[in-house]
Amino acid sequence: MVLKWAEKHKLIDAAPAIERPGKPKPRDKYLTRDQVAALQDAAQMPHVRLFVAVAYATAGRAGAVLGLTWDRCDFKRGKINLEDETILTPHKGRAVVPMTNTVRMELDRARRAAFSEYVIEWAGRRVASVKKGVAAAAKNAGLPRVSPHMLRHSAAVHMAEAGVPFEEIASYLGHTDVRLTRRIYARFSPDALRNAAAALELPVRDDQETPTQISPKSLSFMVGATGIEPVTPTMST
């Protein structure tokens, strides 16, 4: 844009062509549920432990979780509103999501000891970053390097693995375009492209073995190769 501006105002003859870098590959690094639990347990600072719990349960971006205030935690309805109405500039989508039972317990405990309006606080003040705290917790848990964003990505992966529809995952993540959600997380869904794959099944011939059938010829080959007679359905186990 700067070069185009310079060309327009006759500061240079012509803006040179610049090749834009390709889009980065989708992130593949994510934590299992057990690893998320281990990360939370290994957090030595209470605000880091709470961040891990809230970030995973809401699948929220780090900035949204760190900016979360208690007035947007609706314990009566069991909802967490990550949308901050005080932010007037354009920003990435945020969602209103249900409280899981585990995060409700963490939030209820933290609310009784709160000194500020912010859910994630330290010494009564809002926390600006938890990168170092999350990295330290990962090290204590014996995990590879973990970033705060991995909790959001891991939550989305786990939803996809559970067969949650992409439209619902997109709403949970605050995505405005479900195509983005599908492009990133389809490979983790057991149902993705299942109908397409079923359309490509070929008919099984009468003389073709199915995956659950083993012909006598195959059995005799196994005996010759191993010297051990295989157990057949007519043999006692």
C-alpha cells in the first residue's frame, strides 16, 4: 500500500510487483483431554490455572479470556459472554457459550476470592499475558511447548472428534464463516466426507475375500510360514 501511495503521488515511477507469501498450513499441534487436565494441574499460579480452565471450556482467544469480566459470567443461566461491548474497533468474532460443570466450579471458587472485575487477575489487576505462565505449566507437566492459543485449537479439535456439526463448532468459536471451520477441522471429524467415501465403494465379487474372511488357502500359507497351526472356528480355544 505504501508503494502504491508513492506511485500515485509521483514519488516513484512505478510500484514494484511483490509476491505475497502463501497461506500458512493449518495448525496440527493440539492437546489431548488428559494433557489439558495435566496442564491445569501443573499450573503453580492460580490465575494461570483459571486461564487454562476458562480458555479450554470456552474455546476463546487469549485476549477474550483475559478481558473477561465477572458481569459477563451468568451463573444463573450458565453462560459465559466473551463479547466485550466496550471494544468499538473491528475485532475477531466472540461467542456466548455455556458453562461446563468443571469451569463453573473453577469460576465459583475464583469469584469468592476476587479482588477486581476481571476473571483472570493477579494482585487485583488484569493480567496482560499468560504466555510465560502457560509455558511454565507445560514444562512442569512434562508437555511439549504449549501456547495459550493451543487451548482454543484443542477444544475445537475435540468437538470435531466428537462429531459436533461444523455449524455448531463455528458458533462456539465465533467464526462468521462455517467454511473456515470446516476447512481447518474436517480432518478431525469421523463423519466428514463419510457419505462421499461411501459413494466410492466397489461391489464385492463372489470370489473376493472380505476383510473379515480368511480363505483356507490363506490359512495353509500361514501354517507354512509360522509352523503354528491357526485356531479355526471348529477348534477348541
